[in-house]
Amino acid sequence: MASSQRLASPVKAPAEPGQRQYWADNLRVLVIAVVVVWHTTSAYLGGSDWYYMDRTTSKVWTTAFFPAYVVSLFALGPLFLVAGWFSARSLAHKGAAAFARGRLLRLGVPLIVFIFLIDRLAAYLGSVGEGAHVRLADYLDGRNGGPFEVGSLWFVAALLTFSLGYALLRRVHMPPVERRWSGPQVMAAAAVLIAVAAFLVWQKWPPGDASTFMRMQWELWPQGAGVFALGAWAGEGGNLDDLTARAARLGWIALAATAVFVAMAIYEKTQGKLGSALHSTGWVTMLGAVLYGIISVAFTVWLTAQIRAHWTGHGPLRARAGQASYATYVLHSLVLTAIMVIFTSIALAPELTFLVVAAVAVPACYLVGYAATRVPGLRKVL
């Protein structure tokens, strides 16, 4: 197939490119706002590392934080699902080669800028906020602030990989004309594949492991790949209804599986066996991987269905936030860390500082993200 030839899809494309899906904008706004709050939580209440940290010493907060950390493993699933759905639409209209070039521009360029500039600036600001006397130049050239990392943009790195893989697949193999599997069957298959892949990956990189190359967070990639593929499958069929028709039942499944998953994690943690359990091949790890696969699919599809059904408004403010959601995600590390540093001059307990910073950071990050989308040179990549 010539590179200029469009991929002729035998199925109906989901929508014309110009038709904006406001529910998808609202979903992105919600999830990315949660990401900003979560990273604020990491700085003040515990969990994963952040560029600036002023951790609480309260055992109440650190104990309550652990279940939230476990649940956070599934937070970005809806973004992968929606990305897969839109990728099917985009590839059907543009062709595999043009789609791949567009993904390299839109995802690859911000990823490179983040690794070599935004991440470095955020690390520098975080060190200044913690009272260190450091030089900006040492952070920009990699001599200080740790190795170059993808950090919070692991999602972008994973999405770029999945998008290019999808383009290659559809360049050499057309989607089938007729559906062979129903929505429930495809979701069940995705849950199984995610569980198997997660079990294998966790043997080397369990959740929370910071030793992955450039902190790519390989342990979360099986979930991302599985739900991205679900979204692409639904997109090639024209809509998401095949997946979301049984949303209420999926919600209950997700809730039950999450309760068991969190209870298992808490028990293993209290026994001091959580790390070893994730590296083992025993029944605890196997059951955990199965639950992980079930939650990844059930929660992702359920939340997407709820947003599609109940949050479709698109007022001026919400529309601007939706347009700025990707830019907000790319830039929020730097903006959030800068806000944290500003608040170091105010003597507040970490718990109270968390509440104040979270309330300020979400609108501030979206404001900066929207401003970035108005810059002519940045519009093509943000």
C-alpha cells in the first residue's frame, strides 16, 4: 500500500473528524483534574514521589492514603479507552501513514520537550522549594536532579507506542467486515489478556517499582494496551454502545472486584509481604492479576458510559477546559510544583496545605494549559 493511500475501512467510521465529542472532552477534564489532585496528594500525604515533598507525619493520613494509591492504578484507563476510540476514527479517515505521522507530532514532540525541559525545570523548582542551593544549569544538563525521566508523561509514551502499533497493524491487516465477537466477549477477552500480561510484567516490575527505564511504569502498560484495544475495536464498529450497554452491571462488578483487590493489598501490606507477593507466582499474585484485569475493563467502561450518558454539556468554560486538557496534562508537573514552592512561605500543616494547593492548582493548571493552546506555534502539538 502506498504511503499516500488512505486506509479503506470496511466498517463505518465513528464520526466525521469535525464533529466534536463533548462527552469525551468532559471525561478528559475530569480525569486530568483528578491527576492534578493525586499528584498534590503525593507531595503532602504520601504515596509516590513528587518533585517537591512536605509529607505529613500523621499515621491516620498515611494509612488512609494506601487504599487510594491502590485505586489510582486504574485512573487513566478511561483516557486510553477514549484514545483508542478516536484513533480508529482518525486512522480510517487519514490512512495509517498519515495517522502515524500525526501521532509522532502530537505525542512525540511534547514527550521530548517534557523529558529534556519541563521535567528538569520542575525538579529544579522542587529542590529550591525544599531549601536546596542549586543551579538551574546543572538540572538542565542532567548533572543534578536525577536521570532524565518521562515522569507523569508515561501515559503519553505508552499511548504513542500503542498508536504506532495500531497503525502498523491496520496497514498490513484490514479490520474484519463482520463482527465475530460481541461486546461482552471482547471485554472478557481484554480482561484475561490484561491479567496475563500484568502477571508476567509484575514478576520484574511490580506496581510502585521506580526502577523501570526512565520510570516508564511498565507495570501499568498491560492495562493501557488492553483498554486502548477495546476503544479501537469499538471505534471500528462505529460507536461505543457495544461496550457500554451493560454499564450498570459493570459498575457493580468493578466495585466488588476493587473491594477484594484493596482488601488483599492491605492484608499483604500489614503482613509485610506486599513486595514479595507481587514478585511471586503464588495464588495471591495470580488472583491479584485477575482482579486487576477485571477492574481495568469494568471500571473504565463503566465510567466512560456514565460520562457519555450524564455529562454531555459544553458551555464556554467547559469547552475551553476540554480543548486545554492535553496541554494541561503535559504542563501540570511544572505548574503544580511552582504553586507548591510559592506556598512554602505560608506556615501551614501539610494536610491543610494539600487542601489549599489542590483547590488552587486545578484551575491554575487548566488556565496555563489553555494559554499554551493559544500560542500559534504550540497549537499543532497541544
